[in-house]
Amino acid sequence: MSIERDLKNIHALAKESELLWPNSLKEGLQIHWHKTIDDDKNGLISMLGVLLWQDSINNKNITLDNVYYLSVAELYFWTAANLEDDLSDNPNAPRNYLPLLSACRDLAWHYINKTLLNYNNINLPLITSLLLNNHAGNFQELSADKHIPNEAVAAASKSIFLLIGPILLTNICQWTKAEQIKLFIAGKYFLAAKQLADDVYDYKEDWNANKRTFAHYGLNKLPNKQELPAYYRKQAENILSLCQKSKQELKKITALKKRDCFTYFLKPLELSCLKALTKISVKP
């Protein structure tokens, strides 16, 4: 089945999920939810579990329909994360974002549970750990006054919820603990690359807002015009290195066939970095 067909099915299920919304939430939630669906137009949020399922050697324990449930859960987690970012970054963000955020997390768990009800031996403590690490990452960012992280992979904690569906799939497909750890490590490298790319895009605004990320590592001040090429070159090289480490870790997983289920997500990051490096190299 093509990515386009899978994505169409996921978004149809996501649209159907709106029937669960209480009327009092609909007007407030739909603008944030529909933005998530727009952000997912290429499946860069929802398709990770599907591509992992397709590449898994032993995937008969779980149907594709149940994988779609996990994809919709990721879309709700993503919407909740965006609402949380708005509340964190904007002191004037509406207070009614709080119940919308909670509703999105509850809806995410609703779809996770629709899958879990059909299976046994799920490592729920691990899923709880992923979520707590997500919250811990956000807490650290908000609590540390101008603290610049010294490890790029730490950036993965902000979006670690995107690994919940994939890790649940590995449980259901009865991967060994060692194989699950390899997937987790590969996923963290991928998410760190993705987060670093986002942070580099906002590095100036974040610095001026006294918010520090790994995109500021090694900086005592914002780079001037002459220093910018070297800054962007270093960041592009860091992102490419994280992408490569993710692919290398994935190649170690014997529970997968082609071992390339992250390639769809890593390729846009790599192409963007290579394009940036090319532009830098041709400038006088």
C-alpha cells in the first residue's frame, strides 16, 4: 500500500475522531487540530508506525487498522505539544488552551487503548517513562535560566512521544528487549536531528527570548553576519551526523527487513542540510 493511501486512511480516521469532541470544545479545538492535520500533509507525524509495521518481519500480530489508531494518537499528542509550546512561549496565550491540551492527551490515550485492548504483555511502564521524559525535557527547558544543553540527543525529549506508537508496535510484534532498545536509540537520534533543525530555524528568536537550546551550544552571543556561514555549516553538519547515527543504529535491528523505515523522515532533513551546505560553499 502506498504512503498516499495509508495517509488518506489515517486522516479519515482522524476526521472521524472529531465525533468524540464535546460541543463546547469543538470551536476551540478545531483550529489547532486542523493545523496538525495540515502539518501532517506528507505523513511526517503519523506515518512512522505504519512504515515500521511494513518493514517488520513479524507483523502479523497486529493489523494495519490498529496501527492507524496509534497514528491518530500521535496526531493528538502532537496537537497537545503545540498547545503546550504556545503556553510556554507566549505569556498571553489564552488560559483555555489548558483544557484543550488535556483533551488532546486524553484523546491520544483513547486511541492507544483501542489498540491495547486487543493485546497482552504490553510494556506500559516504558510508555509512561517516555511521556515523563517528554515532560522532564520541557520542564528543564523552562526551568534552566539561560542553560545551553551540551548534548544534541537531549533535544529528542521534547518530541519523544512520537516513539510511543513504534515502541508499542515492537511490543506487540514480540521484539526482544535488545532490539527495542536499538529502535529507541535510532528514534532518539532521528528526533534530535528533527528538533535541532527546528531550533536552528528559531535560534535568533529563542536567544532574544532568553530561551536556550542545543542550537546555541558554544555561543556566547549571537553570530554576526560574517560568522553566520560557519554557524550554519556547523549546525548542518550536526544534523547530518545525527541522521547518520539514526540510520546506523537502525541497520543493527534484525527484526526489520530493509531497515530503512526512518529514511522517509530523515531524507528531508538531509536534503535541506546538503542544500544549505551547497549555498554556503558557493558564497564568496
